[in-house]
Amino acid sequence: MSLESDRTELAQILRTKSVKTGKFTLASGKESDLYVDCRVTTLDARGAVLVGRVLHDLLRKEEAAKGLSIGSLGGLTMGADPITLAVAMTSSLAGETKLIQAFNVRKEPKGHGRGKRIEGNFDPSQPVVVVDDVITTGDSTLKAIQAIEEEGGKVAFALILVDRQEGGRQNIESKGYPVVAAYTRADLV
């Protein structure tokens, strides 16, 4: 299968399962005529495979364009978790010699054990990619970036499944972090 057919199929799954129109109150408290629940796509057996392929390709293209060597990717639990794992698994399934590792960022530090906020294969000595399923205001992505930086990580860019085109990209980029999105609202509605 070609990457273009993967992108087309994934867009169709997103439209069918994740994109809802009507009247909704978003996490930001803002009213919207669009709700995008990516989890029903990213946790779908076929959707997860396609998410891994499409976003892995975007990550590798951006990494090459910026002349970087990305070590790992992750984002705020729970929206980023299935995406992060799908991309990391695609890295392995592709037979790459330098695998992309996965981590997740807790909303709050763990209350026991080592009290970690970042779990998994996070290596602050290499550039990392922050992941989010949907951006509206960009605040969740920026919270993940803050946690990553507090642990010594350097975020190369944000990898997003769906940009709702409601100012999130501009908010994240105004803080110095490029945004690479697989789809925008215009692609799905």
C-alpha cells in the first residue's frame, strides 16, 4: 500500500468514527460546532496501524528536513499514548536501525515510587517530538512540552494527528515549537 492510500483510508476512518458535528463544549470551555474524538480511531485496530504509518512518515520527513536525530516521542496521557506507541512500533516494523522510542507524560507527577511525571523511554540527551491527538488552543501540547523541558528534554517539534484550525498551531509556534499536523479541520469536514 502506498502512503497516499494510507492517508486517504485514515482520513475516512477519522471522518466516520472521530469527527462529530453539533453543539459541544470543549475542554477549554469554549463552544464549538465540531468535536473530534481521535481515541476511537487511534484505538481502532486498523486506525492504529494507519496512524503509525502516516505519522511515522511525517516524523521522519520533518526530522530529515531539520537535520535532526530524534530519539523518542511522547505527549500528555491519554490522547497521545496510542499515537506514540503506534509510531514507535512502526519504526520497529520498518526495520529501522535507529528506533524511535516511546514515552508518556502524566498530567501530575506520580504520587508514589520515584514520583515520575514522564514514563517510558524518555532520553533527554536526544531531541524528542511531542505528540497530541487534537489541537484546539494548543494548551495540552504546551503542558506536555513544559513537563518534557522540566525533565531536561529538548522538543524538536510537535506532531499532531488533527489540527482543528482554531489557533492552537499559532499558539504552539509562537512559543518556538514547529507544528506538523497530519490533518486539519478542512481535510476532514
